[in-house]
Amino acid sequence: MTFYSINFLLFFLAATALVQLSKTPKTQRRVFLLANAVFYAYWDVRFLLLLLGVIWVCYVCARLFESSGKPAFLYGGVAACLALLGFCKYYNFFISSFARAFGLGSVGTLNIILPLGISFYLFQAMSYLLDVKKGAITAERDFVKLAAYISFFPQITSGPIVKAHDFLPQLDRLHRVRKDNVYLGVTRFVTGLTKKVVLADRIGVAVNAVFAAPAAYNGLSIAMAVIGYSLQIYCDFSGYSDMAIGIATVWDFDLGRNFNMPYLAENPSDFWRRWHISLSSWFRDYVYIPLGGSRRGRFRTYVNLLVTMLLSGLWHGANATFLVWGAYHGLGCVAHRMLGRRGGQKKPWQTALCTAANCLFVSLGWVIFRAESVGKAMEIFRGLFRGTGICYVNVFTVVYGGMIALTHLYARFRRNANAPEEALKLDTFRGKLLLSVWIFLILGLMYCGNSAFIYANF
Amino acid sequence: MRKNGRKQVFQWTSALLAGFFVVNALCFGYERQPGCLVTPELPAASVWQPGAVIVHGTEGYGISKVDENGFLNSDGTLAERYVLMMGASHTQGKEVSPGQRYSTLVNDYFSGGSGFLTAYSIASDGHFLPSQIRHFRAAVEAFPNAGAITIEIGSTDDSPRELHDARKQPVYDPGNGGFNNLSPVSRLKLAAKEGLPLLTLLKKNFQTLRAQAAEETEGPYDYETELDAALSLIRSQFDGPLAFVYHPTTEIQPDGSLKLGYSDNWEIFCQVCEKNGIDVIDTGPGFTRLYETEQKLPYGFSNTTPGSGHLNAAGHRILAEEIISYLEENRV
């Protein structure tokens, strides 16, 4: 049940009616949980029990910690989450890497099906346990409330990862579908839908063609595919986030911001403050800062940065490419910390140069992220300098790339490098007309082939 | 309150209609298909509305004008002898400019600027081999001065049952099924299709989303037997040079080489054609040459994927070269 299907529309309208009819926050929490369960079961009913099991473990661990004061219960809960994630996502990778390293030949890899959204809901579950440990929130007595948070359907498949201390308090109040929220939510949703089905999926077709056989294409085509993938992954993932945030906004939830014009970043650290903000801030709050952050001297800061980025890379999947990609960004952040200038206002040309250099750095990093293996990534890097081969400059990469560049320029000069977040003024005829034209344009220009979300794989 | 509600309903309705017409207006420059009629008793399975303009921008980009018979050809009158070109969407070449279509290139080569049409396309969408066999008799009767006939096909894996049924050729009836005999309701539908290209585009998008392969029962039919009977029939209906123009699929391999994809029944097809005195022009070697010498693929456009979809300008050129060479060899 993707967000842009008739089934989802019917499901959402029915759930919204139930939310609106609920008289108390407690009743509403039951409605939220029911909606989450229906949504998740529609995707894959087999793993609903696993999800409930994770929630129950977290619930019990936090309650035991509260009653006994022993942090071991919380750490045990976190360890259980990590063990589950490790088994489902990384077991085969580590066992086969180990066997390769020691020349053990074929080893017992398992046919494990990755439960949908496991990386996202386990991180929310761990966020709950660690927030309880930090004292940011108290252990939840209402199991339904905790379950409604961890399994919240708009973001369970691809994020954003909302932290417990940000979300749980929102479940204490009565949610009402209000006009302003609907306008903002609809605007966010349609923005996300455009990014996904019009921009990302169209550009993705061109990217897939070149990445499938880079040896056949010339340097220009490969460069266009590299640029294309940078645009595709941004539009795909931020598009999903926008839709999720838009849906939650209609129900009067604030999931925060997950992307903030990442290609306007001036350095790798800035990039991670703008890209997948919920994941970066999760690693900052629960890994980087507990490791000591930047408080334990320069060398330790570099190590902490590198460890955090390596783990962040590994979060994306069980493949050496993700580890290399994490290390690449980690080294980028360390280099920026070592060499970056302190204080002072940059001149406009310096800002432009830094932004362009960072875009190049990030785009080359996406090659490692996208490639099936590090060897394949190297093949693509070499291909960038090839003079012969098919010349394929995809029109959509150029046109949509230009549109995205214009949006970024607008944000740079008119919004102080922040993403615009205005709602369409749907009270006015002009607002209604704009929305109508927008939706018909989406329907006319949408890509109708296979269009799975990239981040749903993680 | 009620007044405000009525105002909102009115505004939303007006906005939806206005939005539709704004995007519909844009479609005239992006994707516009005129009305088309299914014509079981004419030389092709369907014809476009004569005089209409087709704009095709979802794959490649081309603007084509429909001729007086409902087909896509250059302006001009038919020469005394000409090559009749049957085929499907590839032959129509809506994805390229009219001057790049293989039918136009062959025509330009033989007409020598005389203004007469020496190659005439009667292709229509979805007009695959069984349909071409079914309409072959009507085509020969409608164009009795054809000196040669080429039939473009991209697959030889047709269903034996369809090949069997294709032998039931209808009698050519020029007075039946044309645009002149339409009922007022049908005329209104065609006018709506002409004026509302967005509807056609949306329908196409939703059909792609819901595309499902229809399963057919094959029955007790054998491919080779049915093909033999069908080709024997069309051979008996036309004495001149008759050739299938077959274009295999292409796929780029991870190592950068080009792999041609031939239909499963390709060998049998060639044998049956030879038995019936029908020539087969295989454009595969031409495609390989195109890739190796010019690093170009015969299919795909800058707004789609290289190597898949319809013939592009380079693909049309290869087909034209092969057909010209064939016609010269046969002294047509």
C-alpha cells in the first residue's frame, strides 16, 4: 500500500474519520495503533508479531529499569534491538566476509527476509530506551501509547526516525484535523509526490541504464548518471519524507524536518545537518555525544566522527560499499574539522565554491553508495574519463536537475539556505487552481513503471 | 455557513476544471493523439483521422501529419509503382521527425525529388504479424500498383491460434469503416479525443500502471503449420517481391558489448519464409555495425532508456539502408 494508491487514500480517509470521532487522547492512541497495524499488515502481515515483540521488550525493559533503577535492563533492551538488527540485516554479510577473509569457502548463510522498516522502527525503539536512560522521558505505562509511537505508520517504512522525547508527548493531547494542518499537509504531500513519481522515478530510469553497463557509455553519459543519481536519491528519499510528514501533519503531528536543501551544504558536516536529519541527529545524540563528542580533545573527536559515520554507513545496508561510503564521509568530516577555517563570514564566491566542491564530494560518494561493489564503483570512476562509448544525456536529468538547482538557488538567496515550507493558500481560488494544475501535471508526467522507494530497502 | 459551503464547492469545481484545461492545453505540445478508427475491412487494423496532427513527446519527440488515407506519410501523390510498407508503431515512426522515418528515407532515395511517393506506409499501432496477415488481402486490393511489399516485424513469436485466425481475411470494402460513415455520437467522441489530449494521456498512464498480461488459450494449433498456411496465403495474393523486415531487440551487456535478442521461433520463421518464397531482411547485423562503428543503439531516446522502446533515428536509418539494398537487389 504505497502512499499514492487508491487503497491508501481509502485507508487514510477511514482512519482520519476514526481519529476525528475519538473523544479522548486515549481512544485516539488506540485508533493510531489500529491504523499502524492495518498499514503494516497490508505490507507484510508475517512480521507484525515481530514488531509487537520489539515493542513489548522495550516496554518491559523500561518498566523494569524504572522499578529497579538498574540500567542493565535498558542496555539489555538496546542489545536485544541490536541483536535483532544484526541478525536480520548483517548476519549473512559478516559470516560471508569472515569466511572470505579466512578462506573458509562456503559457509552457512541463511535465507533471511528483511522485515519491512526494521532499521527505522528499531532505531525508534532504541531511542525510547536511551531517552528513558537519559531521563529525557519517563518509562511509558501505557503499552498502546508506546506501540503507537514505535509503529507509527507514516514513517515506519522509510523514516523519518522520530525520537521518543519528540513524539511521545504529542500522543498525550487530542489530535484534531484542522484546516491549517490539512493545507500544510497536502502541500507537503504533493511536493513529496512530485519529487518521487515525477522527478526521482524518471531520472532513475536513466541512472539504472548507465549503472547497469557503465563500460558501454562515454564519460559525459557517466557523469550525467552520477549527477542523476544524486538527484534521484534526494528526490526519492526526501519525497518519501515529505509525504510521511505531510500525512502526519494532517493528523496534527510534527515529525520535524528530514531534509533541508542538502546540496546547499558547504562542507560534509553541514551536509549531514541537512541530509536525513533524523538519522544524523540520532547518531549524534546516541552515538557521537555518548562517545565524548568533541569534548575529549582533537584526536578523540576525529575518532568519534569516523566511528559515527562508519556506523551510519553500515546502517544503510550489509555491504562493503556502505562501510566505504561511511568511511568516505567520515574522512570528509574529519578533513573539514582539521582544515576548515574558524569564524569569519565567507565571501559569496567562497560560499559558492565550497558548495560546488561539497556537491562534487557528495556526488562522488553516491557512486560508492549506489554501486554493487567497490570494484564496480571504481569502474564507474574510471569511466568518467572515457572518451568513447554511447553518448546518453537524459532529458529529464537535465530539465529536472535545472529545476532542482533553481529551487536551491531560491532557497539560498531568499530563504537563507533553508527549504521553503509554506502551505498553499487553499482558501483562495488561486490556491485551489494551483493545486489542481499541479495534480494534473503529476498525473500527466508521472513515471508509470517500477517505482520502489530506495530507502525502503534499508 | 451554507453559503460559504456552496462557494467552496463552486471554487473547487471551477479550479479542477480550469486546472484540467490548463494542463490539457500544454498537452497539445507534449502528447496529443487524434481520433482513430478500428477498420477491419481496410488495409490496416486502424486509421487515424485524415488531416489530423499527432504530437508524441512521451518517447522521443515527433510531430506528424496524417494523410488523406489515415496513415503517416510525406505529402505527395502515389507514383505509378511504389513500395507498400506494412508494419506497426515502429513503421509509423511517431517518435522521430517525419524526415527520419525509414519509409520517408526509402521514399526520398527512390523518388529523387519528383514529388511522387515511391514508398507508402500503411502502418498502424499494434498491427503485428497476425493482424498484417489478416489485412494483407485488403492492402493488396487497395494498393494494386504496389511493386513490392515490406512487412516490418519485431517479433516472430506470435500465437499459433492468432496466426490460424488471421487467415480469415475480410473482404476489402473501401465504403465501410471510414470516417465518412460515422454516427453523430462517434463523431462527438472523436472530437472530444481531438480536443482533450490530457484524457488520452491519463488513460495511457493508468493502463501502463495496471498492465496485465492477458492469458490466452492456445488450442490444438502448431506454430509452424499455422505460419506456413498464413504465409502461403499471402504469397498467393501478391506476385512481386515480398519481404519481412525483422528487427531484433538489443541489450547492452555489463561488459559493454551489444547482445541481439532474436525471437524463440526465429529459425522456424526463416525456414517457413524461404519455403514460401518470402524474403527476410534481418537488420541485426546492421544494428551491430551501428553500435560498433558509431556507438549508437537503434532503439531508445534521450527521454527514455537506450536500447529499448521504439526505433530511433539511427534505427530507422538502418532499416532504410537494408530495405533500399534489398529493393535494388530485386530491381524494384
